[in-house]
Amino acid sequence: MVSEAPPFWWTKADWRARALWPFSWIYGRVAGLRMDRARRASVPVPIICIGNFTVGGAGKTPTAIALARAVKAKGLKPGFLSRGYGGSLDVTTVVEPEHHRARDVGDEPLLLSREALTVVCRRRVDGARRLVAEGVDIIIMDDGFQSARLVFDFALLVIDSRRGIGNGYLVPSGPVRAPISNQLRHATALLKIGDGAEADALIRRAARAGKQIYEAEVVRLDDGSLNGVKVLAWAGIADPEKFYRTVRETGAVIEETRSFPDHHHFSEDEMSDLLDRAAALGCILVTTAKDMVRLEPGHGRAAELAAASRVIEIDVRFDDPTAPAKIVTSALSAARARKLREAERK
């Protein structure tokens, strides 16, 4: 899977998208058949899959955290399952935040592990079985919707309201991971994040197909102390512009930005450049929680950059505060029905 989307994916389709269309047709054909026909493994606990239609970030990780909190509020034990993008470990691993680094398990699993038991595994079926063995009551998958490896009891597709599905073309002509019709067929609900209009057409299409529609917004968890402060904002995430908008909303004055690829591991020169440039501009460094975990445990310039940078924390807040609990309840009900069907077939 592509980890860094080329800019033309997010603008009106041009000659590059059209030139690559034959490859996209093949890619889409394979991806759609896999989603529809692959044999999916079943596990004895409910699985909620948090996915998105496109390559790149749409808010899956904070959404997964919000659902884990809803699971815990019901007195149940959640467990996160991640492929561990950006990590190097190729074995099923329970993430230990005090022991593992982002280079080992990936940055998103480290963030998730602060909230609940987290397993990373390239083979999602093995990872799910490990979580069952660890005693979780519900598995929350961070991504993996198109992988077609597991039976989902609730599939929530997150879509950014400003980016939508980009130019609407399939990889490599655009950011779409599989034909929209196939993806909608396997989705339970959509979650629109933000107040933009780029996702509205797809939301209407999903609603006509009988899919549940939820809405949420990204909220800052800051104390207002950056208001009027000059900052150098840096980020290595799929959509850095989203982060820069959040920084501006704090009232901070962005003097300069530095963007890096998603899941990027910083070199000594890059870290030195950020520190030196901020000093030259007389700015405070600000970044994301996901970027900060890639600096930990910090040594040398990484420790300096971590100490010098302020994290702007965010959260996903559903318009309907009861929505996360409703999603969990739906997943529990669907899992009970699934297990009854499986028992009848035996």
C-alpha cells in the first residue's frame, strides 16, 4: 500500500490520473474481488474495523480511541489490532509503550497502547487470535478494512470532510483503495469528520444505500497558551495541512512549516535543522502526538527536539455523544448473531 499520496491525487483529475487509469482499473478489479470473495476468518469476540476509503489519514486513530473508551465505559476490555505501519517487527507483538519504539511497532500502535492493550501483526488473523488469548472482549482494528482477512461485526469508514476521496480515482491514479461500490457493500456506517463539503456526495450515496451516518469534529485539547505565540510547526503525517489548520486555530502565529512523509523517521540532520531554524526565527516548535512518539525514547538530538517541541493534542468528538456507545452495542449484537449462525452451520 502506498504510504505517501502524491499531491495530484487530491486535486481535480488531470492527465496524470487519466494516463494511469489502465493500471487503476486492474488494481480496482483485484481489490474489489478480494473484498467480495476472500475467505475471512472468524474469531469468538466482536470486531469493530475503523477504515477509510482512501490512502492517507482521515482520523482513524483518534476514532479508534474514542470507541475504546466507549467499550471501557461498558465495563468491557478493548484491544487494538494494527498492522504496525512504519515498524520493523515481523512477529505478533503485544506493544509495551515503556519498552518498544516507533521503529519497532509503528507510531500509531504506540499511541493506541496508551489507551488499551495493543497488538501489531502483519498477519491480521494471527493478531486477532493473540488478542483473544489475551482476554479482550472486543477487538478494534485500526485500518485493514480492504484486507478482507477477518469477519467484521461493525465496519466504520471514516472520511475527512475537506479531502473527501480526492480526485475519486483508484490507486495509482488517485487515492481510492478499492471501488467505492465494493467498499460501501462491506461498510456498516460512515463517519464524516469536520464541516467541509467534499465528502457530501459520498455521504448521500451511502445514506441511499442504507448505511448509518455519523458526524464528528476534531477538537483541540490546548490551554490557550499559544495564542499570539510565534511557532514553527512540523509534522510527518498523511495530511500535514490539517495539523497546520489546528495550530492556527489555537491562535498561534505560524512563521514556518516543515512537512515530512507519513511515519517518517527523522535523521540527525533533519532534527538539527528544525532546532536551529526555530532558534533563528525565535519560535516555539509545535508538532503532533504521532510525531512525538517517533522521538521517544529520545537520545541526542531526538531528546533535544522532543524537549523543545510542544504537542498539540486532539480528540474526536461525535456530534451525538451517545454514538460510540451505540456502535459498540451494535457490534456486540452483530457478533452474537454471527456466532449463532456459525453454530447452526456446524
